[in-house]
Amino acid sequence: MSADDLDCAKQFLEALAAAAKTGDRDGIYPFLAADIEWVTPQRELHTVEEIRDELTWLKPGTHLELDFEEKTADLGGGRVVSEVHELFRLRETGELAYARDLRIDLTIREGKVARYEMRFAG
């Protein structure tokens, strides 16, 4: 993988984290290839339009704040994997409500995310 591909993946993951915290997904679209494969345990989406219209899980909580701990690794050949530990805290007190682990596999092609696959780990 080129340094440009790894940089693209990291920038996309930053935009994705911001979208998960704010609910504003506009920052992720410029990183997506037109023929993106977006795979989650709930569904598969195949175009930016489908993602715009049907992606509903990226919403901020009214009572929770979200923090991340993330480890990203370059697998070569345009593939990047990110192990994410999500921490959901009560907005009022900062107390930990719950945590979960995710694995995000990305494929970068021509400077865009061509495949996104998220699954729950553990």
C-alpha cells in the first residue's frame, strides 16, 4: 500500500469518527468510490446514494457521548484494518455506560474507499 492509500484510510476513519459523534455524515462522502461496497452486520449498500439515503446508524445519542480508542494497521495491497474500542459515556456524569469492539476493514482504490466492512468483535 502506498503512503497515499494509508493516509486516505486514516482521513476517512477520522471523518467516520466525527460523523459517529455528530451525526453529520457529509464528511465521509468525498472519500467513497462511486461503486463502494459498504458491508455491516445489518446490510450491504453499493453506491454513495444508497449510503446517503439508507445509512441510519450514525446518529449521536441524546444521553451518551462517544469516544474511541483505535489501532490501525496496513495490510498491504490497498487494505487497511482498524480495531476500534468504542466507549459510550453518560453525557451528564461522564460515567461509562458501555463499551464495544469493532473491526473495520477498508480497501482503498485510486485514492478512494472502495470497500468498507464493519463487524463487531469479541
